[in-house]
Amino acid sequence: GLIGVASKTKEQKRQLQLLNQGKTLAESLLELVSASKAAGGHSTASNEQKALAGAARNVQDALRDLSGTVQSSPVASGDGSSMVKTIAGLAQRVDDPLMVEPDQSFVEYQERLTATTRKMMVGSQDILGKATSDSSTIHPLLHNLVTLFTTLVEMSRAAVACTEQEDVASRIKQSTKLVGESCSDVIINATSVASNPSDAYFKRELSASSRDVSEKIAFFLAALQAGSRGTQACLSGMSMLAGIISDLETTSLFAAAGTLTPDGPQDSFSEHRDIVMSNARSLVDDTKKVVSGAAGSQEQLAVAAQNICRTAEALSSAGKNGAAAMGADDKEGQVLLLQSTKDVMTAMSSLLDATKNASGKSVQDPQMEQLKQAAKIMVTSISSLLKTVKMSEDEAQRGGRALESAVEALDQEVQLLQSPEPPTREATAVDLIHATKAITVSTARAVSVGTSLKQGELSSLANTSRKAIGELLATCKAAAYGADTEQQSELVVQAGLDVAKTFRVLLENIYMLSQKQTYDNRQKLPEQSKAVANAVSEVIQAAEVLKGTDWVNPEDPNVIAENELLAAASAIENAAKKLAILKPRSSPKDADERLPFDEQILEAAKAITAATGALVKSATQAQRELVSQGRGQTTKPGAVDDFSQWSQGLITAANMVSAATSTLCEAANALVTGGGSEERLVASAKSVAKSTAQLLVTCMIKADPNGSSVRRLQEAGNAVKNAAENLVKAAQQAAEVAAEEEVIPLSKRKVGAIAQEIEAQEAILKKERELALAKRQLDRLRKSKYATALG
């Protein structure tokens, strides 16, 4: 038994320890037997009795040492040993057959198994991290690893039952067992680290076993992929098509800008037209093979998916080259061809996605019906591309073909909106409202184009309309996906479908007018545009429902005004905190008379700051009262009405108060610390008084004269005025004292006295000139400010 324990121990040092302790126990037992034999029958022989007692103690000590070593061994740890046994038992269950539902497919279990293995890799890394930081918390992570492996085994059995490939089933079973062995090694080494946190050997072994888990999981995933070559080919094709679609969109932008030019002067569209049409026809055959591959084997599906992707790549290249060969002068035709090619790629991506979901399913499964619908859309988009290519050189039919293509693209967007696939982005109620603006613009343009029916305008309308409707429906899907309730989600989706339906009717009518103008169809345009407008209104109403009661419009003048007022109040509070920590400058002993003036200035500045803060808060409360009373409603979104102008004036006045208060604090700080002047402080105080007066007047314009907010505003305004007057008074007194204390040395010589008088007059003239210049500069600043405000 001891040798078996030693053989299960990986560390050589611990093996030697176990064997040496076993040897010591054996020697102690031999000594005990010899001592017992010598003392037998001689109870009065004290020496033999002492030797027997010592031998017994030696045996006890040897047993105690060996027991402690064995119990600290990882394979002897109760919890770790039970988990290792559990994993070993689970690994053996992989060979047991399992019955699955007929509608279950290998692909579904593949996705679940991939997610489970990903969690197992993360869990093994977490165990390694805890081992180096806090080994006492390892055991819960080990139990989680056993739970994940249990899930892995059960789903592996199901995946084996779903596959018809014996080699794939054998690889899945074998790789599952290998993953279990790696997990057992992690558990053994992790429990060793928990028992011996300072043992570097076990930490290295744990790190190696954690890496081994990742390697064995990679083998397991490779076995899964071998069993789903067809679905993997579909996923790879979808990824490739996403890149192609993005490339076509970029090329369309260059074409719309008029910068997509031919590769050479001899390059013509006719050289690429046959290539485009040949690849488009090949796609029809490839589509049939992909649909049949969904009901066949994974190998057949893989071949079909790879073939259709190769054809798609060739078609995309030919489409881009053909569009470039048309020349920048025909940018509408370029965009039309590129958009038609993109529609084919989008339909193909949906086809591969539907094929992936339907692979291995029965004919009656709903996924098969979705596959048939995706195949129909695919064939329709190919037919549309063929028509576009044939009519690309016929400018008289280009506008109508562009409208047809736009209608077909609209149908594809509707299918994407109704599909169960999650959106690729997030959207809010505000995004949904913004998306409706392009629909409104396109609707107005459609009515205008429906009157003129010029081919160039028809093509441009088709391109902008398909972009606008595509953006709206994609935003509807994203917004509905993030809705709080299912009812809200259904409301948004239905509103988007209504817009698509009414806009489709409008485009179809314009197309019929482009083919044959009739009085009845022309008279339908206003009614159809009104139907689109009503549907857009429903989208906006659905967006309002999504907003909820707590949502506020960040562009609302009320919200902007309140935020600005709160920001001004916050700035004033920060300024007050700065003033609170200021202390009057220390003066020499012979100038103690000046110290009280510094204190007066500082206290007056603090009073002004507190008063302006109270004023701004009162203005904020007054503004909120106006909104609550319903006197702050704008006529419609984006309208510049009387209240919006008042809100802007309130914002400007609040910002001026905040800026003037900050300037006052800086001036007070400079004066108290000896780096400023009384004049700057006085000017700052007057600026605060003026800006607060403007804020007070602005608030009073809309406020209720008998309301409590007006009373608070008046009290706060008077407080600012009184505090400013006190500050000016204190500063002027300080300046007068400084002037009285200033001693001017007079020259006793007549010539020197005359020179001093001339210098004094010169200084007066300079100051007067500086004063006049400062007044002119102030006047220019005010004119510039007013001109900016009016502009």
C-alpha cells in the first residue's frame, strides 16, 4: 500500500520521504519484536522493560510521521480524491449510448460544447491565479470545474448520438477522456498547492496541468469541427461575405463621390458585363446545392458552401471592376450596380445562416421553411442583378431599374427585421427618432421626383431611399431588442414594418409612373406620402414609449438651462471653498493697521460668493417651477420660440455669473497674498453685481410676480448687491489708507522740486491716456459681445 501511494506521487522528494518513513517504521517494528522477545517472562528485568517501552515509542513516532505525510499527499486529500474519482467515473460514461430527440442536431450541441469548453479554460486559469494569490479559495473553483466537466460529458454523449460519422464520434469520446485526465491533474496539483502554499514544485505542476487543459480542449474542439465541416464552412463563408459587403459599401461611397474611375483608358463595361452575368447564373446552381446540402451530409454541405463562396468572391470582383469601367460620369449607374451586387451578397449571407441552422433538421422543422424563404430571396436578388446589368447601358430604363432594385432591397430589410437573429448593434429611442428624419426627407423628395420623373433623379431617389429605409429598420430591430417589455418591442417592430410597407407602395407608384404616366397614379402621390408620414409618426410614438417616464430630452431648452444653472452653482461653490481656505497676508509689525482691511476684503468676497450661489440656486428653482407649471413648453421639436430664446438668455446670464465670481475669487486671492490690486478687485465686484442683476432680470421675465421663487430671487439679488458694495467699500478704504501712509520725499533744492512736479504731471497724463485707452477697449469688447450674441 505504501509503495502504491509513493507510485502515485509525482514529486521525487515526497516519494523518497514516504519510502524512508516506511523503512523507519519497519525497523521500529523489528526493534519492538526483538525487545518484546527479550523482555518476555522477565517482568523484574528493568533494562529489558525500558528497552521495550522505548521501542514502542519509536513505533508510535514512526507511525505518526508516516500518517502525516500520507494525509498531506494530494491523492490522500479527501475532497480532492473524491473529485478525481468523480471525473474518472464521468469519463467512462462517455462510451454509454444516449437517446436524443429527433429534432436535435449536432450543430446545436457543438455550440453548447464550445461555450462549455471556453468556461473550462477560464476556470483552469482562475484556479492557477488563485493558487499564486489566495490558495485558500481554490476548492470552490475545483468544484466548478467538476460541474463543467459533467456538462461536457453529457453534451458530448448527445453530440455523439447526433453524428453519423464513426470516426468523428470516436474522436469526441477520446478527446473528452483526455480533457478529464487534464482536469484530474489540475485538481491534484491544486489541492497540493492548497496544502503546501509555499511549495514551488506544486505551483509549477499546476501551471503545466492548466496549460494541458487548454491543449486537450483544443483537440476536443478540433474533433467537433471535424463533425461539422459543413456548418463550419457556412460560418467561414458568412465571415468572408461580411468583408465583401463592407468592401462594396466603401466602393459605393467612392462612386457616389464621383471618384471611382476605370483602371485604364481602354477599360469598358462590356468586358466585365459577361463575367458578372456568368457568375450570377452560377450562383443559382450553387444556391440549389447549398439548400440540398442542408438535408445531406456535412461533407456535401461543406463542398456546396465553399463553391458558393468562391463564386461570390468572383462576382464581387467583377461587379466592382464593371462599376469602375462605367466611369465617374455615370456615378448613379455605378452606385446602382454596386448596390445590386451588395444585395446578392447580403441575401447569400442570410442563406448560409439559414442553412447552418437547418443542417441536420427534418423536412418539417421550421428552420427548413426559413431556409426555403432565404433561397427565394437569394434567387430574386440574383435576378435583380441580372436585370441591372442588362439595363446598365440603357439610360432610359436605368431609373426604373433602380426603383425595382430599391423595392427588392426593402423586402430584404423587412426579412432581416423579422428574423430571430439578434441585432449587430445597440440603439436607443433617440437613435430611432433620428432615423426617421431621413425617411421624411426621402418622402418629400419622392413626391418631387414623381412629378419630374427624370432618370437621374429616379436613380438618386432609389439609392437614398434604400439607405434611409435600411437604416430605420436596422435601428428598429436594435431598439426593439433593448426594450424593457415584449409589448414595447412588438410596438417598435410593427411601426417599422408599417413605414416599410407604406414607403414600398410609394416607390412602386413612382416606378409605375416612370413606365407610364397616368392621372390616377399621379394623384395618389400626396395620399401615399401622407401615409408614410403617419407611419413615421407611429415610430416616433413608439420611441416615446421606449423612453419611459424618467427619460429627459438632452436637447430640451429646459434641461439645458437647468444643467447650466446647476453647473454655475457648482462653480460658485468651488470658488467659495477656495476663498474659505484663504488667509490674509502677513504684514510687518509697523503695518498692523492694514490687516483689518485684508480681513474685511476677504470676508466681503466670501459673502459675495455665498450670495451669488444662493441666487443661482434660486434661479434654478424658478426655472423648474416654470416647467412644472407648463409655461416652459416649446411649440415643436427644433422650433426657435420665445421660451427657447429665454432659456438661452438664462444660460448666458448664469455663465456670466459663474465667470465673474471666479474672476472675483482670483482677484481676492491675488490681493490678499500681495500680488494684486484693489482696483482689480473693485472691477471684479462690480462685474459680479452686474451679471447677477442681468440674471435676476432674465428670471423675472417669465416668473410669476406673486410666486415664492420671485421673492427668493429678490432676496438673493439684494444679498449680492449688498455684499458687492461692502467689498468695494473695504477695498476703497484700504486704498485710501495706503495712499495716506505713502510718504513722498520732497527735494529741498528748487530745481529738484520743479523736476518732481513735472514728473508728477507726466504721470497724470500717462494715467489719463491709459484710462481713455481702457475705456475704448471696454467699449469694443461690449460691441463685439453684442454682435456675437445677435449673430
